[in-house]
Amino acid sequence: MAIRREILVTGCPRSGASMITAALTACGAFGGEMSKRGMYSNDRIREELMKPYLLQAGYDPDGITKLPVTDDLFIPHNWNRRVYETLEHQEDTGDTWIYKDARVALTWPIWEHAFPNAKWVIVRRRTGDIVQSCMKTGYMTGRSTEDEWKEWVREHNNKFVEMIDHGLNCKVIWPERMVHGDYQQLYELCEWLGLEWNKDALNFIEPLLWGHKQKERSI
């Protein structure tokens, strides 16, 4: 499989990373067999590699209760090869591979070790909005009070600071600006990633996810 570029998309859950990943796949990024649940994540990588790693390391595989301590993480053997082996029988539609998972931020050293040339997209959203979304989402369990969710968001934000301070090749993006009709960050992101802009990407920018009314888009 000839994959020449790698993109890792991450962020705190409920921040819009799935929406951004969907838009990038419309612009040519190859994600393999993506989740059928609209999450735009590769199920095999998540279920066969990411979750087992977290379990082995002694952390919550769902990334909600006990989160990883960066200094305690171990580097797994042949992570790069194991990731690409999961893609061997998945249709390759381009020269840029993309993987989205909030747990990538929680385990960033293993991904940086395996993919030193990857470009990272960190998707951000205001803490209060993430907390309210989590408390309204049925499958987000493991924490219950507003303060518990705020602490969880802070732990993710601390990981983003670690990633940036470490010098990862990353770009921070705020999808809420897009649902208000400002797509400049998305255009710039595609250019930075070396993807060819496709106006179909805007079909995935969904204002209703932020409680806003659907608006007409022309581009």
C-alpha cells in the first residue's frame, strides 16, 4: 500500500473531530473502512489496536474514566506496521492516510514514535459546550456531574499543550467558526495537508450539531 502522507485528527470528544475528518475525506484523505455510525474513525484500528493498548497500559479503553499519564506510557512494538497491516485489505483511494480518534491525544507519544512525519489536527471546542454535550449524550458515561466533565476536558486540554510544546507538526482548528459560515480555517487546513479542495466537504459542516439552524451554503 503506497501511503506517502499521514494525518492524525484528535480532540476532546464532542468537539467536532468527526465532522472535520468527514470533510477531509471528501477532499481526498483515505480513512480505510470508516465507522458506519457517522464517527469517521477506522473501526479496526480503534478496536484491534487502540483499545487493547489502553487496557494493557491499565487505562480506560474508552478514554473517559482513568486517562493515561503521558510519562507512564510504553512504546508498543511495531505500531507503524500493525496500523498499516489493518489497512492492507481496505480499499486505498488516495496517497494520504487519515485516522481520527480522541484517544490519539491521550496516547500521542506512541503515535509520534510510529509516525514521526505525520501532520496532526487538533480540534477544539469551548469547555462549557463540550460539557453540556457530554451530559446530553447517552453513550457518554463514566462521569456524571458537570465538575467531573470539566476536569475531563481539562485533562484533554493539557494533552494538547503537551503535544504543541513537544513540537508536533500540528494545526489547531475550531469547527464552531465553520457552523457560523466562516470556512477559512477549513480551506487553510486542506492546503496545509496537501489535499485538493472539494466543495462537497461543506456538506459535512452541520450547524445543527451546535444547536444552530441549518443555513444555506454556496461556495
